[in-house]
Amino acid sequence: MSIRTGRNAPAPSETMRTTDRLIPPSPPSRGHRTAGCVWIGAGAVFLMPAVFNLAAAIRGLLG
């Protein structure tokens, strides 16, 4: 739990329950959204060659 915000550290985007109400999480900042897009792009750079290599290996075995 974060001392500053009172939110759960492993799941900061979940709604927080207090004694009398629910407090919704703050929306993601522009920097977090940009970083997420960068990580998706970086993952695609490594994933796509693996997919092509797998397809080539299966084609080589079958054909």
C-alpha cells in the first residue's frame, strides 16, 4: 500500500473502498499511455520475427 495515496501497490488502478464510499482510480497520465504504446511496439518488434520463424519451421516440416 502506498503511504502517499493509500492505494494498493500491486493494483493501483482498482477502485478503493473506504468506510462510507468508493473512490475511483485516477485516469492514466499521458506519460503512462505513451510508455504503454512504446512497450507494445517494442514487444511487436520481438514477437513478429518469432511468429514468422515459427510459420517457416512448420512450413519446412510439412512441405
